[in-house]
Amino acid sequence: MNIFITGATAGFGAAIVDLFIKKGHQVVGTGRRGEILQGQKKKYGEQFHPAQLDVRNKEDINKVLQGLPNAFAEIDILVNNAGLALGLDRAQVAKIEDWEIMVETNINGLLYCTHAILPQMVSRNRGHIINIGSVAGEFPYPAGNVYGATKAFVRHLSLNLRADLAGTAVRVTNIEPGLCGETEFSEIRFKGDKEKADAVYAGVEYLTPQDIAETVYWVASRPQHVNINSISLMPTAQSFGGFSITRD
């Protein structure tokens, strides 16, 4: 199978690339950092096709798709993994620029890739879209505001795609991870402040990118008649908070 993965240069994406290639599949790995993609190409050889792009740019996506070698051109699985959180400020003091970048990446980037690739899946009556959401899309937390809202969009879009694709064999899954370490997620959120980022995971046995990659592979490898609508997973150390009550 041919797998098209966004955000393939680090974290979840890099782990997903590694696992699918080890399982014998071909992968189109995309991301903004061309030097990392070229390193992956040297590591994986002919099973890997590097494609530098920014998911926020429709033209980038269309150019990459039009330029795929024949061996990679028919995409069986699209993994919409590219995404980020910026800042951890309450809404009333958050930066609008951070909100805009999260919307452009987490929502628009996913939409652009899906809109470009889904028609070919429907025409072949075969394919699987796997979206990487977040538990933040279902469970709100203070200062999660726009990040959580973008992941709620991913969650509901995935369900609505399933409704639109009724009668076809194209599958859609939303995967919602909880606290996951060994990625760039928190370092990006805190804009390079490694001390703050490391503190998020201190003393916690968190999920790893390999856990997420194995989940992606599991849903993709179910029999064709089985569609996993959504999976929510957290480390055992993470759970749900109580309601917030302000008293006089």
C-alpha cells in the first residue's frame, strides 16, 4: 500500500513512517524541513518518497500530488498528522496570531489534503483517511481554547466524512491521543522554551510516538469491512478533571 503522511519529519509522523515502512509499505513523507526528509530518504531508500510542503498551502499540495512517481501516485492511506498547539494562555490574553496559525494548520491543512486526495479514493472505491485529533477535541481544559476547538473540528469532520462516504468502501478514522512525550509538541507550544516543555512530562509515564504509530497501523490493518470510527487513548497516568466551580 501507498501511505501519504503529513508532518512526517518528527514525532508521531516520523514514527508512523518508520512502522509502515518496516511493515513493507511505501510512504510519501511530507513536511516543511527538507533536510530531514532527505535524511529519511537515505535511511529508507526506495520505499520512501520525500515531498517538502507546507499543508497550509494548497498549491504546494497540488504540486506534490501531480509530481508523484507512478509507484506512489495511487494513495491508499492518507494520514493527516500535521498539526500544532501554540501558547497556553487564557483566551482573553492569547495572541490572535497563534490562533490563526493553529486554524490554518490544524483545520485548513487537513482540509486541503483531504479535498485533494479523497476523490481518487472514491473513484477507485478504496482508501482510508486517518486523522490525528486529540482528547482536547472532546474534553476542554483551561487555556486549551482554540487548539481544542481545532481538534473538535477534526473529530466532527471525520464523522461527517463517514456520513458522506456511505455506500463506498472508503474508510475514515479519527485518533485522539492524550499526553504524549518524545515529540516537539510542547516545545513548539512554548515557543522553544525547553524547560517548560520538559516540565509537562516530568514524572509521568506518557504515551510515546510509537504508541500512536501502532494505533494508526492497527486501524489501517483491520479487515476492509471494519471501520474504526474513533479511538481515544491516554496514558494510565492521565485522567479527567472535575468541574470548576467559582464560589462567593
